[in-house]
Amino acid sequence: MELIFLGTGSNNPSPHRGASSLALRVSGTSNIYLFDCGEGTQIQIQRSSLRASRITKIFLTHLHGDHLFGLPGFLCTLSSSVLPSTVMIYGPLGLREFIETTLRLSHSWLSFKYEIVELIPNSYDGVDENLIKATLDKQTKDERCRTVTISEDGRYHLASDEDNCSVYAVSIKHRVPTYGYIIVENDLPGKFDIQKLQQSGIKPGPFCSRLKAGETVTLDDGRVLSPLDYVGPSRSGRRLVILGDCCDASNVIPFAQNCDVLVHECTHDNTLQEKAIEFGHSTPSMATSIAEKCKAKCLLLNHFSQRYRPKSLEDKENVVKKPKKEGNDKKEEGEENDDDDDDVTVDLLLEQAKQSTSKPVFVADDFFTYTIPTAK
């Protein structure tokens, strides 16, 4: 399993950081899952080692533009590819209307099979029931579209035992209905002890794959080999938690215990925590608090305000910095000011995170790749 960060900026794309998007290579398959699709995602994919035609599932954490505006164009780009299977698109209620409206108004059509799965808001999301009903009432029946409601266990069950894993969604707190996604890999087979096989005087052969799969094997000479003798106990599958924008992700804690990776937004540094919470975002100390409560093995930070330059920017040429604004550059009330600060990099966020946790922490610049190790 491998995570590739395609866009790690908040609010808007910039010359050196793309809008939100993250890809997951699914272990044991050639399939890729895409989480969020901010403006310019299709360009970021082309700049990466990923093949767009391998994307079989797209998960939207919420319907803010910096996580969504790249989706219509990307879907149209996919139409030029030969896709091996149906593309599943998951996201909050309203996603279907956004996709259908943009495609209709732009006179676009999709040549591949797709299915839209909308998450119906629950009581935690704070959406008026009349608005939910009105949205559902105006939707026509379409076999390509369906909805899913929260289960009794507090999760949305989205994919079960597909691609060797299951995917769930959990509500987290932002300014609009927002979800974190939990990917749970099936348990992995135990390690095959080929040395023990050889010590028994048996030469390895094609039968080994059957033995590894847990099948009892009878050799040509009549000897019967049990997988219990040559294959170790099964290993726990990996657990990934990928959160959308949030100022409170405590809902995921019961479902994220001992997760191998927690991807958490980190829009502002600790000195701006009040501002972060006002706009539904997080700081390093808020992210590490969730990581500690989840007993996460690794914390990956993303979704940075554009005021924090990427670490890699100093090594890049031909990047023109914007001149400092003069006079009153205050934005209208309710807007975030994410202008670059030439003196601050994401190193500040990393340092603050390390001060409040002993866990491995990384800041994910665009194209940062993290491989999730398998259990030993």
C-alpha cells in the first residue's frame, strides 16, 4: 500500500502547491483510490507515476471547492481512456447534483460506467432534515446513483471486502458535512517458511503457492504437507485513516485504534489555533492529539495554508514570488488570508507537531510518497 499526495494546499492551488488530492495504491491489485479532487488534480496525476485509468474509486471528503472543482474535468479526461471496471464515486449528499449539473451545462458526457454513492447527513452533521428531503425529492431514479445512511455502529459502510479491503466513512466536524475515510485491509497470510520445507528434504515447486494459500498438499511420493507446518499465523491487515478538513475528528477515534497511518489536515500553526477553529481547521497540536488518542503508528500532515512554503521550494528554480502587498490587504470578513509568507515554511508545522508527540510525523509536500509497511 502506498500513499501519493497530489495536492497538499488549502483554499486554492498555487504555483508550488496543488489543491487537495491524495491517491492510494491498493496492495495486491493494480487499482488506485483517489481521495478528493481539487482544481488541477488531473495535471498532478500526469506529473506523477500514476495511471489515471487505474483509478476505480473516488472519495470526496466534503463539497468545498478546493476539494471538488477538479472532478468534472478529471472525469472527462477519463472518458478518453479504456477503463477496465466501473468507477465508483463517493461523497456527501449534493455530489450527484454537482456532477450532473456541471456535465449537463458543459455539454459533456462520460464514456465509461460510473456509480455515484451519496452519504446522507446524520444528526452530527447538523443539516436540516427538510433540506435533505428536498434534495432527495428532486432526484430522479437512476441505476447509476444511490444513497447510503449511517449504520448503527456509527459508520457509513461503503465497500466491503473489495480489492482485499473494506472502506468506511465517519463524520468529522468542519463547516459543512465532512467525512474521514477508514480503509481496513483484510488479514494477510502468514509467512511461508521455505527453509523449514528444505530442511524436510522437500524441493520447492509450484505446489508452494497452494501451501501458502492454506491448502493441504499431497506430493507425488504420497507425503501430505499441512500449511500449519510451513506457514506462520496470519498477520493483521493495515488500517489507514484519511481525514478531510476538520477542527474536531474525535468521532474517528473508536474506529482508528492502532491505525498504521493517520492523514490529518494541518492548515495553521499553533499560534493561529483560534483562527483555525473558527474556519473549521486544525493545527499541529490538534492533529497530534488525535494521533495519540488513536494510537496511530504514523502521522502524515497535509492541507497547509499557502502562507507556509513547501520545504522543497528553496531547491526549485523559476518560481516567481509575488511581491509583498502594500497598504491594507485585509480580506472581507469570513475569508481566510492565505497569502505566502516568504519567511515561513512547513518546517514550523513539523517542529510544533514533534513537540507534542513521539510518533513519526511527516509533512507531505506535493508528490510526497509514503509506503505503509506490512505487519511483521
